[in-house]
Amino acid sequence: MQKFEFFFQQLQEKINDIKDTWEIYKIFESERQKFKEEEKEYSGEIQSYQEILRDYRQKIKLTKLELEGLQKKIKEEEEALSSLKEKKDQHKILEMMQTLQQQKKQIQEKKRKIMPNALKEVKVYNKHGKIAGMQPAENLYGEELYQKYRVALKESRELKNKISDLELENRQLRIEVRDSYAELALQELGEKM
């Protein structure tokens, strides 16, 4: 646009000087040639920019495909990781169950050692002073009674432990009460003085 304005300005300035129409024709022709050359340059630049744009679009397509592939791979890796975590959690749970079963067996063994059982074999002295192993003729009491006895014995021990804990707490409370009375007495003495 500016070139055309510039051209028309020049034309107006030169119109007074121009006498011949051929000169006007030459001016128009030279400007037309310049315009064609500029048009060729612009079309060449446009084509080069279009090629660059095609290259960029191709690169963008390839990059998008790579990105989709990477996202798919990331998703697969995340799924594999979550399955590994689940397996690890299951393995931990199995280990915990095994340790709990072992602890349960140990506790049952300790119970068997602590709780009394029916008589199995007894060593006694006979008339001649010799030691003889004797088998009981039969169980005096049924297994249910032994189980009840074991439960009662266990509860008795738990209650004894609880009583000793309560007695200890009672002693601590007595000491605290004694200390608070002593503090009150000291405060009263301090106020009187």
C-alpha cells in the first residue's frame, strides 16, 4: 500500500514535468515489472514457509504418535506396578498369618504347660520301698471339667493381676493425696507468716 501511495505521489510530482505519454507508459511499465518481481519474491517466500509449515506439521504428528506410545507405556507400567504392590501386600498378609499361626501354636504350648492335665503316669513307692510306675485306672473327672478348671484358673490369674494393678494404683493415689495435703499445709503456713 505504501509503495502505491509513494508511486502516486511521484506521479503527481512528475506530471507537470512529463510532456510525453511514453514517459508515463515507461513509468507504469517499470513499476509493473517491480511489482511482478516483488510478487515472485513473495510467492517464493510463501512456498518456503509452506514447506517449513509442512515439516512442522509432520514433526507434530510424529511427536503426537510418540507421546501416545509413551502414555500407553506409562499406563502399562503403572498397571504392572499396582499388580506388584498387590502381590507384595498379599505376601505380607501371608507372612503375618504364618507368624500369627506360629504364635498361636506357641501360646497353646504354653497353655498346655501351665494348665494341669489328667494324670498320665504316676511313680509311687510300693510296700517293699521300690519305685513303680502306675497308670491311672480311669480319669476321675471328665475332660469338660478339666477345661472348666483351666478356664477358671486362667480367669483367677487374670483377676489377681488386675487386683495387684489396682492396689498399685491405689497406693499411688494415696501418695498423691498425702503430697497434696502436705502442699496445702505448707501454703497455709506460708500465708500465716
